[in-house]
Amino acid sequence: MVMTYRGDDGGRRMPPPRPPAGRPRDHQRAQMMPLPGRGRSPYDERTRPMGTREPEYAPPPPPRQDPPRRPVDDGYPPSRPPRRRRWSFGKVLGALVLVFVVFLAGIWVYLEFSIKRVDALADYSGRPVAESGTNWLIVGSDSREGLTAEDEERLATGDVAAAGGGQRTDTIMVAHIPDNSTKPTLLSLPRDSQVSIPGHGKNKINAAFSIGGPKLLAQTVEGATGLHIDHYAEIGFGGFAKIVDAIGGVDMCIDKDMNDTMTGISIKAGCQSLDGRSALGFVRMRHSAATPRSDLDRVANQRKFIGALVSQIASPGTLLNPFHFFPLLSSAPDALTMDSGDHVHNLAGLAMAMRGISSGGVVTTTVPVTSGSAENWDKAKSKQLFDALKNDTAVPDSVIVN
């Protein structure tokens, strides 16, 4: 039976709930805590029993942390975050070296396929066998090929008819590069030397070039000296002057005033830079008071100039100066003629060996002769000289002529 009571208004009401005897238990308190994001706790003033306190707010427990998981070895290297690439000093230096090597290779290929070639060296019956060292035949041709009338007048070369068709040589040299520590030798053969020319009797040695070109000249030199010629290089009038002008002239110290009565070229005494025209006149001059020994003085001047020219070409002032280096590259292919079996690295080896001419690192001499006309060789001294070159031994001082 449900008990009811009647209020003042006569209505029937339910009795108020009986408050709990004490504080709610723990599980009840947990249910009364407010839920995150759900507003107020349901246990508020509207539902909290009278005589009790509002429960204190307890922060939520920290999130559960699982123990670290062991890495799984799936056979692939662990991934790394991408790193930003940076140019270190080593990489920059390596890139510069690579560019330099490619540049040198390009120059090498350019010269290798641009320099003119000729069949100058050939085997024949009775040819001297190769001995120690390497021998170059270096020829300065008086060919006017490719020169205009203005060039001939400017360089004072004379016309083609005056040169006998442009097929003679003003310069004939043998450069010997030893295989040991002996000094290299640059040997001049006077162009008026009387020697036997195969198939043409006895004549001046430069006539061999006029008769049969480089091949007959090489054979004549081999027969006269007993030396096996391994390489051949030739340069003409025009090419010689272009190379000198390309590097801005060659520095020379002239002892006496030089006035050539044949060409009209004059060179004052003193240290100066010779341009192409003056340099060509210097290496050809023999009709002057400064060259009383005629051809003997001329070949000595030729060796002196070659030493200065090679040293200047190999200097940093030429190789690192684009205004000299690139004109030199452009003029070299037209100036030089090499044997068909020769290559640029052979020419580079010759240049390296001849750098010491000016400093005394190269023996320079002329074939010993019997008179100032330089027509006949001294047989005994010449044999001593040629034997020293064949065997890579030091050239005796008694046979050196300068």
C-alpha cells in the first residue's frame, strides 16, 4: 500500500526522495564526474542530494603508453630523410679538374686532326737501324706557299721564282732526345754541306728537299749522319711568322746591330721583342757585318731563337693568356707539317725536351766542318759526334761548335 499525503492544495504528491546517509561511494562518485566535452556533470544541484558536497573534479588519467616496438627487419635499409646537397670544396675542385681535362682533350683532338701530314719517313734498303734515344728531323722550309704578294713584301721573303720554286730549306736540324739522363742535343746541318744524295750524286744537302721533298731529304740526312730518323717536323716562312706574332713576339737580346744587305731587314742591338717579320729576318740573316761566318753564324742564331721561342710558348704568360693561347692554336695547324706516323704527343715530347736550350740544359752544336764555307764536314769529329748520339753518351766538348 502506497502512502500518500495531501497538500494544501488538496492534490496528491509523491514524498521527496530520502537523502543518502553519507557521502556517495567511490563508484558513485566516478559516475558523477563530468564527461569531457559533455557539459556539466549529471550530479548537479538539481539531482544532488541535500546536505552533500559537489564532488571534486579529477583530471583524466594520462594516455596509455605502449612499450617501444622492436624494429622489423624487412631486408631493406632504413629510410632516411632526404638531405640537402651542398657543394663542398672537394666537389668544386673535382669539377674544375674535370673541365680542365676535357678542355685539354678537346685541344689534343683538334691539333691531332688539323696539323698537315706528309709521308716523310719510309723504309728502304740500307736504312740505319734505330739506336738509343729518339731523333727528330726539323726543317725550316723557305716555301712561300700561301703567302700573298703583300705578305712576301712585308716579310722580305722574295718571290717564288727567287726561291727556286719554293722547295728549298733554310734550316735543317736534328734534335736528339736521349733515353737516359744525358742532355738532349740540337744539331744544325749547314744547308751548303756537300753530301751524297741517293740517286742524284753529290750536292748541297738542301738540294735534296728541292729534288725529292721531305722523303729524299730524310733519306739523305740518314745516309750522311748514320742516325735513324724517327720523327719529322717542318715549318714554312708564313707559318713561322704567324706563330711569332700569335704569342706577341719573342724576347731576344741582340749583341750587335744587324743589317741584311739582301733582304733589307735591320735589327738594332739590345734586348727587345721580335715580331714575325724581324724574327724571320733574324733566323735567315747571313749577309751582314754581324754574321761574318755566314751560314755558321746563321745556324747558331737559329738555335738561339728556337730556344727563346719554345721557352716563351711554354711559359704561363702564353698558356694562361687567351689573347696569345688561342691565336697560337689557330695558327699552329697551318704552320706545321708532320710525318704521317707522328702524333701530337710526340710533338709535345719534343717541346718539353727543347725547353732547356736557353738555360743550358740542351747541347747545341753544328756539325764540325773544315772551313768557314761549311761545305765539308770534319770526318773524325763528325763521327765522334754521331756515335755519341747513337749510344746516348755525352757529346765530347772537343766536337761542339758554336
